[in-house]
Amino acid sequence: MRAFGLALSIALLAACATPPAPQAPTPPPVDTVALVAAVRAAAGPAEVKDELAIQPLRDPYVEDLRKQAQRAEDEHRYADAATALDQALAIVGDDPAVLQERAEAALFAADFEGAERFARQAHAVGAQVGPLCRRHWATIRTVREHAHDPAGTAEAQRQFDACRVAAPPRY
């Protein structure tokens, strides 16, 4: 009788237990390669004849590191690309192109906070016009879209549009 009472108590306690709450569906994985491709495509070609674009002189060692980062990216070794760009930034921490490339490397790693931080820093020290400027704001727009921030997305789009400045006439 005692065993029956114990079994009945256990059964009643089990019946009182609430079922586990349904788990929220996991979001689909982010295609970071497509995000970076969209950022670069949105900026348009780097060499545009009818638009103002600033091209600074480059340190040869920094250029070698940028090429190393590009090779690593081509081989899908995104962490190695980020490392090479970090080394370049240790030399020229205020180069907007290297900062933008580092922002894109952060996007490859799905580091959205880092991507926005590098892109904003690149814009702050850059010429704020031309294709590189559009890459900064396309990166920020992508991050804001990912964060479901419509106001931030709209502001990034407005800044993106302001980057297009006609080249001065040449005589």
C-alpha cells in the first residue's frame, strides 16, 4: 500500500508540472559574404570620372598588409584578414580606406558592433564624399537594418545619398 501511495504521489506531482515554454525559433544564419558584397556594390566603382573622390598616398608596408588581407579574404580566412588590417591600423590608424576594410572584415565575422564602429571612425577621418564614403554609410545602414532600427537605417541612407558630390569642372 505504501508503494502504491508513493507512486500515486509521484504521478500527481508529474501531472502538475507545467510543460516547458516553447522556444523562440532561432534566427536564420546571416550570410555575411552577401552583406559585404552588397556594401561594396552599393558604393559603386572606386574610379568614377564625374564624381569627386579623394585618393591619398599610401605607405608601402600598409599596402602590403592590405594585399595580404585581400588574399586572406579571397581564401575565406576572414580572421587572418582582420589581423592583417589590425596591423595596418597600428601603423596608420587614421586611414579611412583601411578602417573601412576593417569594418567589412568585422561584418564577415558577424561583429556588427565592430563593423559600425570602424565605419563611423572611417567616415569621421575620411573625405566624406565619393565611393568610400558610400561604403562607410552602406556598412552602417546594413548594421542598422540588422538591428531592426528603422530610424538609424533612414539616417544612414540619408548620409549615403549625401556622399555623391559632382567633380569640379576641368578646363
